[in-house]
Amino acid sequence: MFFKQLASKESTLSYFFGCGGKGKSVAVDVVAGDEEWFIEEAKKANVTINFVIDTHVHADHYSGGRKLAQMVGAPYCLHESDKGLVKFNFESLYDGQLLDIGNVEVKVLHTPGHTNDSVCLLVSDKRRADAPWFVITGDTLFVGAAGRPDLAGKEREMAAVLYDSINAKLLSLSNEVEIFPGHQAGSVCGAGLSGKPSSTIGFEKRWNPALKMDKAGFIEALIQEIPPRPAEMSKIVAANIAA
């Protein structure tokens, strides 16, 4: 298995990983302008890009996912709840779905809260073990923080949904499972993000303040610490869902 993390604009973290032996790979949360980087990395690894996934419709940056998918002839994937929202065809992802990336297996976890369509990607390297190795958490769970719940305009309701998603889908994972989030410090997608671009479930359980609260406390803390909305958010979202 190979794995690469790309720190990009707006403190965004993108991912490219897959199975070199079987020549398969997946690109996650591609930022507009970074498409060629993924193509070059695929050439270096001698792999085909089989899936291009956005963990949700982004509000802080322009996505390059659909363009990359068109460039390499791969399906562009979003959660199935985006049907009716976006103005183009995409390959739907659903909760519990398994994606075959050669010796690498990706399990889709629907984790609404930051947005209704948010997903996390639980990844196993079958050559090493059946157990999951890491999870790409998008804007659901960060190192040191949780995602902001207000982008849909229902911050208290969405904070409650986010609490349930994190506790049911992520904190139930083994402590040694690694976390790779969609942003690091400097992003407006959450408050109190660490500058460290990865962690583990166990470390976050122990030290992430958002994970030490009961549901009521989590909701209150999240809605009181909401950062300013992303600049040109409406324009960015409109572009990311446009035909």
C-alpha cells in the first residue's frame, strides 16, 4: 500500500492512496489546481486512479475532484444524499459500502453533522491485516477538534447529529486506528484545530476536548465556538454543485 497526504490551500489536507501491486488508487478531497499533482503521483506509482471522492460538498474551497475524474476517466463520488442538490451526475456512495482498491479496502461511513452528506473513509490494507488501519475523517473529526455544525443554518440540530456520528461511527473504532482529517490549523472549518496533520482514535479520546463532553455539553461548546464563515462561501458552494 502507498499513501500520500497533500497540504493544500485553505489549510486543506488531500489524500492519494492505493495498492501498487494491483495498480489501483483513490484520490480524496482534491483542491482545484492540484489535479496535475495527482496525475503525476499516479504515474510515479504506476497506478490507475479508480475513484475520486469528495467527503462532502466543500464550502471553503473550490473542489478539483470532478475535473480530475474527467481527466483520468474515473467516477467522481459523493454521498447519495447529494442527489437533487448537485446539478451533475456522480457515483453515489452509501453507508457501509466497500470499495475495492486491489489489496486495499475502503469502507464508506456516513457521518452527517458538519454537513448532511459528510462521509469518512475507513481504510484497511488486506496484505497486513483485516483490521482497519486508518480513517480519513473529512470535516467530521479533526486533530484536537470537531467540525463546525452551522453551514446548513441549523447549528444546534446539526451539532447533535455530529455528536451521534462521531460517537457511533468513529469512537467505536479501535484506539490504534489512525485519523487523517480534511484540515489542519488555519482552517475555518472548525475551532481549535491542531497543526499536526494526523492522530489516533485513542489519543483523541484522551485529549480532544470535544470528545470529553456529554451530548449537551458538546452541543453548547460547538455552537459557542463557531468561527467566521468561509470567505465567498455561497459562491464556492454554488460552483461545487454547478453543472
